[in-house]
Amino acid sequence: MELKLSLSLSFTTLLHHPQQRFSLLHRHHNHRKLSCQLSLSSNSSQLSDELQRQTLETLEWNRLCNHLSPFISTTMGLSLAQNGSIPMGRTLDESQRLLAQTTAALGLHTPLDFSGVDDVSGVVEMAASGEMLSIGELCSVKRTLRSAKRLFEQLLEISSDDDGRSYPLLEILQNCNFLVELEQKMEYCVDCKLSIVLDRASEDLEFIRSERKKNMDALDSLLRSVSHKVFQAGGIDKAVVTNRRSRMCVGIKASHRSLLPGGVVLDISSSGATYFMEPKEAVDLNNMEVWLANSEKDEERAILSMLASELGKSAAAVNDLLDRIREIDLAVARAGYANWLEAKCPILYSVTNDDALLVDVEGIRHPLLLEPCLGSLKDVSVPKSGNSDNLNGEAGIKSFKELPDEMYKFPVPIDIRIGHKTNVVIISGPNAGGKTASMKTLGLVSLMSKAGLYLPAKSIPKLPWFDLVLADIGDHQSLEQSLSTFSGHILRIGKILEVASKDSLVLIDEIGSGTDPSEGVALSSSILQYLKDRVSLAVVTTHYADLSCLKDMDARFENAAMEFSLDTLQPTFQVLWGSSGESNALRIARRIGFDDKIIDHAESWLERLMPEKQAQRKGLLYQSLLEERNRMGERARLAASLHSDVMDLYHEIEVETQDLEWREKALIAKETQQVEEELDLVKSKLEAVVQEFENQLIIADIYQYGSLVKKAESTIGTLVESHRPMLDRVSEDLVVMHTPQPGEQVHVKRLGGKLASVVEVSEDDETVLIQHGKVRFRVDKSGIQPTEGIAADARSLVKKQGRMPGKLNYLGGKKDEELSYGAAVQTSKNTLDLRGMRAEEASHALSMAIAARESHSLLFIIHGMGTGILKECVIEMLRNHPRIEKFEQESPMNYGCTVAYIK
């Protein structure tokens, strides 16, 4: 009733107050408009993600990600590579940061240690959901936290030594929560080597285990006493105390079970001759043992649940730490891949940057076409954690240029140079000429640069950062969706036009194909006219010659052709920018062996369509232009090579000049600091000697003054001698005697100790002509230091003297320490069960087992209790066997089993 009244009043208000009615309708319209905008934005985002995923499949991004697998050290990074999910930068800054990380990883002088890092995300998720974790799962988390901290400390040390060049990697782990308190708590409560909860984990656990030990001692003493009485009464051949059904008991012959009145039979031997009985005096103690054991397990579960709860609270921090470690691992993997390919770091910039060339990539090779050269990678097993040696091309991975010549020449490198004012590139040329491969190369290198990967190019590539790479390549025919080849092609292009932005790269293969040529040309022309105003760059391939005429009408179009040799009738796979190519269909058909009559008939039709043999003249002219272009290109490459050498020499000299003064100051400051520290140390020691001398002088008589003075002088002399730089004195004398030879490697003091080669030694003056890089200059002989001779002479001199001043001379080294057998943990592999065997069978089985065990290992021999004959046979054999170091007989916690230590 109230609801009806409210609606009636609202309706009445709208009727009698038009202004309020308009306001309500306006707000309702805005709400619907906002809802529609949100819905369209969501749909556009989903469509964009779908097209991006399809583009990655088309360009085979997952195959390229798999190329990184041999260089990855963690299971987290390996999972991303195998799934084709290597992350890309979502902005230009992110991609540039990924490239900086790759560059920093390439400059590492020592491999990073990822050992101990496990993918514990599943364990963390279990803890966050409230599940109890096992000791092994907690230990894996603790090990990962400790390894992450160690990795950060290693990066700190490397960064302090390389003047901060590795800072992009160090930055990843800076201000990161390493959960040191949680790791210490796990360390305090759990022993990961023995996989046990420690007594100190809680006071209750310590008390329970203490009481259990006392109870077990009392129970063991009681049962041994009872067993001894049974033995004396003839109830058993040998006193036996064992464990049956989790209760301690004694062995007794079936015929003498009356010796234990009120006892409980827990088990009977297989022969039925021996009963295992619990004396009534031991019932209470056994009950207490069972209760204490259960209490101990409950307390251990409580401790493990507490640790799991603490881990669950820190789940977000642990997952963030795992993401950061994975980011470093991927950076190292990208560096290893770049090092193997000898790739170059691309320069990324915004599309709005007004540069002479929009894309400038010289000598780029399609990374996936290099896969035949990656046979050595396929034979390399995926490294375990901590195996970062792959960065230096080890583990069987050859450098790209170490491959055979025929493999190094495949695939053919191409140049991609597109002017900044160009928005659409139309590539034409013969079938199987490389149009699609060239277009795919551009798309793939754009994705690689976004992901922080170096590019296999001849020189430093320059290309814009594209927010989306959208490709329509291949046949999209679908019987399920009732799509023909043309329908699928046009549907895909329509979706691309819907989501493409001003910063996008669009790749379309065979635009407008699959329909009537005239309609295909018209539709293709209209699409390209639309794309030139909508995207940063669109590259299309076509066989429609009419599309090449668009360049004449609009400067934002550019043509490119795939080179085709008329001499060999084969494509050269080179891109000719600014040219339009012919399909050469008839020539290709004749080369592959098509019927000559059909080809001749087709050529006659072509002459009718092109009167006065314009086609032939055009072909000859085209060939002449190609030859001239090749000659000019060769001269241009020679000039570029000379210019590159000159610029390299200029930059090398410039860098050495700028850096020399700073390095000299840094070296002087470092040496000065070391000298001051050593002087302070010597001063404090001398003051201590003087103080001791003065104190003894006060209490000594006059006859002891001489000995005190000699003692003080001896102490001071020893102190001074211990701080003399002996090797430096030896080196100075030998430097004067040494004459450098041409071709010898020497250290140059003016260059901060860098290596240089001796070119010429002057006999007139004390100068030497040396070469560092491409720079030659003269220095005094006193300004160079030999690399091998001085060090060897100094070592031999020190060896003859027997010891370094101030150092102890150990002769013979350390004594061999006793090898450890590790924790005595019983497993199925180190256990031999002899129960039920005869003595001869058991002796043979034991002999075989000892022979099969490796040195310094354990062997658990289960012989049971029974009458004791089998046990005596085992003990006698172990006592006399030459491979047995020692053996331990059964204990109260391990009855019926002997542990043997193999030499």
C-alpha cells in the first residue's frame, strides 16, 4: 500500500511540475548513455584482446617464447615461456624498462644464483585458504625466501662493483618485503634437513617429548627385566623386547605363555612358536606412551597450522616476491638469448616523434626462420635453478656466428626503412618471393621490442612503439560459422578497423583477394584510404597492380617490391623500397615445369592485353634499374662501413678521454683510503707495544731493561716486516730488468691498468709504442706493467723464501677429515628386509646388498626378533665384512633392525 502511494505521489509530481519532470528524464537519459558507453568500452576491450591473441598465434609468438626456455633458471619463468606468455610492456616506458633490464643482465660479470627458488604459489594459495601445510611445503617456502634475500645481496654486491650498471635489475628487488621474520620463525620451529618439528617450537611440545622419553625409559627397563626373567625360566631362547601394534611387548614361547599371567597377546610369529605379549605391569606405561605420542602429533599439527596461518597472512607479499624474481629471471634469459644471437638493442620511440624514418631496421633476420639453426638449443636440457651459466653461451649453446656458413646465411637478412610521413606500405611481387615473411618479420620484431628482447639485426634498429599489432594473415575460412575465404578475410579486417588506434600497426596479407578482381581493387583501395587516417602504420601485400598507383595520389602511401632475378627466375627475398613489383606468374610457371603450350598461349593473351610488347620493354627496363640499384647499393654499403669504422674510432677515443681523469681520481682515492687504514692499524699496534713496554719497565729491575728493549725492538721489527708490500718490491726490481717484446700484452698505468699490445720498442729512448683498441701512442717503460713475467717471478721468489712476511707457513695442509654419513634416515632404497629367510639365503642377500651400496652410505638391515638366529648371522657377517666401517644394533626406538655403515 505504501509503495503504491509513493508511486502515485511521484507520478502526480511529474504531471504538475514540468521542470522536475525534465530533470528526471535528463538524468535517466545520461544514465542510459553512460551505461551504453561502459558496455561499448567493455566490448571493445574484449575484441581488442581477442584480436591481439589471434595476432600472436598468427605471428607464432609462442614459438619465439620457447626459444628462451634454455636460458631460463626458474620453473616460474619456464612456465611462461612454454605457454607463450612472456610479458610485454603496456606502455613505451615499460618496454624501455624491460630493454634496460636486458642490457643490465648482459653486463653481469658473474651469473646470478637462482638456486633454492621454487614456485611456491600453490603452497601459498593453500595456506591462504586455511589448509595445513606439511613440513616439506613450509621448507620450500623458507628456502625460497632465503634464496630471494641472497639474490638481492648478490645484486647489491655486483651493483657496487660495476658503477651501478646493474641497477635496473637491483631496482626490481629494492624496497621488497623478504619476510625475514617469517623465515626466522620457520627456521626456529622446523628442521628441514631432518623434516621434523623441533622441541623449541613450543613449551608444550618440549614438555611432551621430555615426558615421553622418561616414560619410554621406564617402559624399556620394565620390559627388559620381564624378558630376562622369561629367559631365565626357559620361556625364550634369547630375551626379546619389541613393538607390536604400536605397543611395547616381550617375546615368549607359546608353551610358556603362563609365565606372564594377565598378559595381553599382541601378535604371533609366522611359525606360531613365539607369542608377543604385553605384561600387565606394562599396560599403564604403554597407555601413557600411546597418549603422549598422540599428544605430540596434535602439538606438531598445531605448530604447522600456526606457521601456515602466518604464511597465509603474508600471501600477497610472497606472490609479489615471486613475481619480482621471475622478472629478473626473464631479464637474464632475454640477455642470454640476445648474447647467443649477437642481437642489437632496439631504440623505441613514440609514434609522434618527428624523425626522418618511422622504421629503420637494417639486416634483420626473421627469428623463427632461424629455428633450423637452433638445433643446439633443442639438445640442451632446461637448466635447474641456479644454472645461469647459459648467459655466456656455455652448456653446449654455440654463438650464432659459430654456426656453419650455410646456416648463418639462412634466412636472408632484409632492410626495413619506412619514412616518417608514410602511413601505408603496399608490398607487391611474385608468389613465394617473401612478401608475407617480410611483413611477419616487421610484426614479430615490433612484439619482441615491446617485450624487452634484442633484435637479430646488423645495426641498431629504430622503430616506434605500437600499442597494438593487428594482423590478418592466412585463410580464415570456417565451415562451422558459414564463412568463405573472402567472408572470413573481410570480417577480420572489419574487426581490426574497429579497434585500431593512431598508435597501432596493421598487417594485412593479400588484401581484397578471394573475389572479383575489380571489386577487390575497389574495396582494397577504400580500406587503405581509411587506414591512412586511422593508424600509425599499415603494411599490406597484394597482387593488384592498381593499388601501387595510390602513391601517385597521396604521399602517405609507399610502394615496396620483392626482388626477382630474371636470370635465375628465382626470388632473392630482398625488399626494394619505393618500387612496385610484378607477379612474374608466367615465368615461375615455366620454371617449375608447366606445359609450354599453355604458357605460350597465356603469353599471347598477355600481348593482346599489353600492345606493342610493353611488358617486355618494361621487364628489361626493370632489370636494368635493378642492376643499377645493386651497384649503387654496394657503394653505399662500402661508404657506410667506412663511416661506421671512423665513428667507432672517434667514440672510443672520446670515451677513453672522458673517463680517464675520473678513473685516475677514483683509483688514487681508493689507494689513499687503503693506505690510511693500514697506517691506523699499524699505529694502534705500535702504541700497544709501547704501552706494554712502559708497563713492564715500571715493574722490572735494571738488569731486565736490556731484554725488554730487545723484545720490544723485535716485536716492532716483526710488525713492520709484516706490513711491507713484499711483492710490490719484487715487482719494482723485476720491472726494471724486464724488456717488453712486440706483440706482448701489458697493463698501462695511464689507462687505469687496462690491457694493451706492444707494437714497437724504441732502443734510443725508454719509450714503447702500444696499441689499445684502434688507438696507438707512446708511453715510458715505467708506465707499463707486464702481465705474466713479474707475477711468476714474484711467486717463485716468495716460494723460495718459504712464506710471506707476516703470514704463517702451513706445511702439509689440513689433515683429512672424517667423512660424514649424513642423517640416518631410512628409506626403501637403503633398506634390506631379511625376515622369513633362512640363514644361507639371508647371508647371500646381505652380501649382494653390501656390494651394491656406494661408499659412505647407510644400509638398514631388518632381521626381526624371533629366536635371534637370523640376527646373530647378520651381526657375525657385518663384523667380518671388509666394506663395513661400523654398525649399530637395535635401539628402543628401532627394534629388529641393524644399521651398517659402508666404507
